[in-house]
Amino acid sequence: MIAAMPDYQAAVDDFVTRLRRRQVEGSLITAKLTAELLRQVVSHQRLPNVGQAAVLIDVVKSVGLRMIAANPIELAVGNMVRRVLHIIREEDVSLTSSAIPGVSVESDDDESDSKSSYSAAAIAAANRSALRAPSLHNLLESIPDPVKTPEAPAASVGDSDSKSRSGDRNSVSWKLKHNVIEGITELLQDLDDYHTHVAEQALEHIHQNEVILTLGRSRSLLKFLLEAKKKRSFQVVVAEGAPRYQGHTLAKELAEKGLQTTVITDSAVFAMISRVNMVIIGAHAVMANGGVLAPVGMHMVALAARRHAVPFVVLAGVHKLCPQYPHKPYTLLNDMKSPAEVVEFGELSECFAAGTGDHTTYVVNPTFDYIPPDLVSIFITDTGGHNPSYVYRLIAEYYSPEDYFLQ
């Protein structure tokens, strides 16, 4: 008999196709779609009676490897896969440790053993197993009397039916799936609140009459600057970010909100940096060593800031933390866009040798720059500000070492 294809398989195939065609771009939206899809995978997965966590880990890892292979440059996909795997491992450990002997109301002849088993952890585990919200009433009900041994009531048909109906919900496999789905839902909520949490820190870093320089456009940077504008008066210098010129879009959005904005060419950054108090940029990804993948041109800005001792601030959510170290980031962690963004194809016709079609001119249009950690002053994340040397601690908090390398 051929097993039916899981309900989530069509959704996985569609998302993989969209990633491969570069129809899904941007760390935040990619992270959200990945987490939602993995939640669907977990909810539709049937688990055996034993080894439930191992089955979930294998399924999530299998689906995750397909998504990562579709677009290896979009590191947020792998980050979300690792976050979900970390949630599964944590919930499995939590359920295993909560199975404490003595949680039931059975009496023990040894009073000391009975008292030791009635710990706060045991009572909390009992409340979780009953799927009830902890309350004073539940706590009092959960503590048995160590002196008086209650008599076991006679089992009735109604009690056995109710126990059988609630057996599935009290099973380990149901609890594991339920807790993992709740964990992924909380992760999605954190992603929704990312911009708000970062923008709340704007007043701590931007002061009155300062001049801020940035390059290109970032949604988190836009909200960060607009939040500071509510109580601060400052200027923003925006480098246009050729060849995609997203700086023009950012400058227009800031001007519409009444923020004084100046647009400069990328080549004028070094000339303007001495008049700037701070550089604030958005990031595509943060590597394990504290290095940053950012839109092309940012490395030049970071070098100019370092030369003039200007603080270089990077806005990055926790979903952008990648536990991998950069190895040849300019080639392996980069995406080459169409040369047409740099120069028109008609203008290159003279560069091809007549008759042979061999070309003598190459047009390179990379998407990202790699910024070493020694050029970064501070990271502003949705959990607060952190130095580049602290990134390893954040990675250890949100990822399991077993999942650093999914291959």
C-alpha cells in the first residue's frame, strides 16, 4: 500500500520554487514564511509512540535542507530551520525532565520521600500535563496530604470513557507537537515585533542635532530614524546605493515625514564622513564571528568611518544571526545580479570580438559586501545592544550546537 503524500508537501514545493526563482527576498519576510511553513510541517506530521523528537528533527531537517539548497544566499532560511530544531530539542528535554516520580497522588510510606517529590517543579509539571493554567486553586489541589492516604474511588464507566478521550492529549507525542507549535508561534510573534523592538532603542543612540549617515534602504532603519524624530532633531545623509539606488527611496520616505535629508553619491562618502556623528545601516546577516553581510558599498562606508573614528552601528534582528563563519564571503556568500543594472547591453556590443563572440569586458554586479567585525561598533537587535564579541553568546542561546551544520 502506497503511503499518502503529506498535506504540507505541496506547500513546501511551492516555497522551494519561489526561493529558487528569487521571488522571495528579504530576511524578515523569508524568515516569516519559513517559520510558518515549518509550523505546518510539524502540525501535519504523525509521530510514533517512541522517538517522537528524533522523527520531528529528521522531518524538519529534511524540509529545511531543500529550502536552503533552493537559495543558499538567503541565510534567514537556515536560521529559522535551526531555531525550530532548537525548539524541538528544548521541548523534548523539558518533557523528559518533567516526568518526575511522585507527581501523582499516590501516597508513600516514607514521609521524607513524599515531601521531596512535592517540589514546585513537580507541581508545575502536573499542571502542564493537565493542560490547566497554574493558579492557587490548582496548586492546592495538586498537593496531596502526606498524612492521610485517600481512598481510591471505584472506577466507573464514565470515568474510563473520559480518561480514554483525554489519553491522546496527555500523550507525550501530543504534548511535544503542541509545545513545539506554541514555540514556533511565539517565534513568529517575535518576528512581527522586530521593527518595534529595534525602533524603541532609537532615543538611546541618536541625540539632538546629530548628523547620521547611511547607505541604501532598510525598513528597520526607516522605522528607527522615524522613532528618533519624535523627540530629536537631526539630519540624515543618504548615499544613493548604486546601482539599485535604494537610497533615493529612503530619502524620499524620510523627507515626506519632515526629516531633513541629503542625498550624496557613493563616491562622496569619504568626503562627507568627517562631518558625520554616526553611521547607521541595516544588515542582511550577522555571521558567527560578528562579521556582517550588508548591501554592496557598505564595506567602503565602514572603512571611511573607521578612518575618521565615527561609530558604525548595525541594525540586525536575532533572526539574522547565522552560526556559520564566513569562508570566502565575497564569492560563496554573494549573489551576482544582472549586468544590465550597471550598463545597458547595447553599450557592450562593441566589447565583443567580431565573428568569434568572445568578450573582452566583464561586468560584475555583486549584491552584498562583507564587513569584518573589527569595523562594527555595536549591534542593535530586538533584544538590545551587543558588541560584536558577544555574538557567539547569542548564537549559543538561540541555536543548538548539533544544528550549526545541517548537512
